[in-house]
Amino acid sequence: MTLYLFWCDGHPWLGLIMIDSRAQGRGYAKEFLDCLTAWYRENGYHSLHLAVLEKNQAVIPFYEAYGFTTYEERVSEKLGRVFCMAYPLDPSTQV
């Protein structure tokens, strides 16, 4: 699993989760997100953001089932369609 975090707009963004295909479907990504979102929640953040490239859009249902919602689609010459998603860490916060 690889994690990159960066802030470009005042929100924490999850840059990348990579799980070996032989280990997928075993709950590692959910367990990782549980730990990550708990840490951000405990440290006063209101939402966690991520972007999914069009070529990886098969992962979108996983993120939606976790509670992420798509709030914007962008198109980049280099990356193609990019789906921006957010997860509310504070239920009273709209993302």
C-alpha cells in the first residue's frame, strides 16, 4: 500500500492507495481508510478529498460505498477525466 497526501486547497487530499492485486478484496483498503479518517477526524479536519482518474473509475463504487461523493468532474489534457470525491469527517459539514 502506498499513500501520498497533499494539500492544495486547505483540505487534506489522499493522493494514492496502491494494493497489490493479490491482496485486493481482503478489506485492507477499508481498514486503511478507517484509520486515516479517524486520525483526520480526531485532528479537527472536516473532510477528506481524493481524485479518481478515468482509467481507474472501477474503484468509484468502493469509495461511494465507503461514503465518498463525487462533487466535481474535471478534464485534463494529460490525465483525461478526473472525478473529485470527498468524504465528510464531520456529519454537520457539507462537502
